[in-house]
Amino acid sequence: MKHYIFLILSVLIISCTGNAQKKESVKEKKVYAVSKTDKEWKEILTSEQYYILRKAGTERPFSSPLNKVYASGTFHCAACNTPLYESKHKFDSGTGWPSFDRGVKGNIETDTDYKIGYARTELLCGTCGGHLGHVFNDGPRETTGMRHCINGDALVFKPKK
């Protein structure tokens, strides 16, 4: 009887690969306006930027100096210099990552990320496909209600002149 139960459980576990894990992401299918080889990205990005932008890594919370930058200006993609977020849409979410309630229209795209076992909406630079972070629906209710939780190493701040 034990062998029969073990066999049934084994078959169930093996057969539980859902379609979600097999779906190709937008990032894997799309050819971006700025495309480089891994070697070329490693030459122009710091190791932290490469880990986040090209390998979809996450920096430690409260580690980015950009978390507390509220000066007037624009946050650009650290890989391709595309304007992504305006400082007027930045807010302190208390999470330890730079947070915005919206991005620059047309410069950010989304994909579905299953890396931690459930679906999350991943944010990507629309020009180079670099991983920025994720979007959640717990942002400021008086604006969009969205929180773009962004890795500071994916951004470069350009102050308004």
C-alpha cells in the first residue's frame, strides 16, 4: 500500500508542471532597439547593474542612494539612457526601493514573472529590455494606486536643468 501511495504521489508531482513555467516571456521573444551581447553589457555596466538589468536580480532594500532622491529631474535606464520615471511621480513607499506611481508613457513594458512560484508583473525598459523591478497595486490611492518598485541600480538620475 505504501508503494502504491508513493507511486501516485510521484506521478502527481512530476505531472504538475503547468503551462505558466513553459511560457516564453516578452523579453525572450522581442528584439529591442538597443541589443547587445552579454559580453558587451558586462563592458558598459557595473556588476550590480548587470546582475539587475540583464539577469533580473534584486538589490538589497535600503541599499540604493536613489531611494531618497526627490530632486526635480528624471530617472533614466542605466543601460541605455531611456527616460523611465519623473521625480514628480516618486513617493516613499517604506519598502526600501525607489517607488513611483507611474512611468514615462511608452518607455516601460511589462511581462509576467514566475521566478518565485507565483505570477508577478515585471517591469522592463522598453528600449533595451532591462529588468527594472515589479509593479504592485498598493501605491498611492489619490493618484494611480500603483507602486512601481524599482531597483536603484537599474536607474541613473538626471537632475532638471
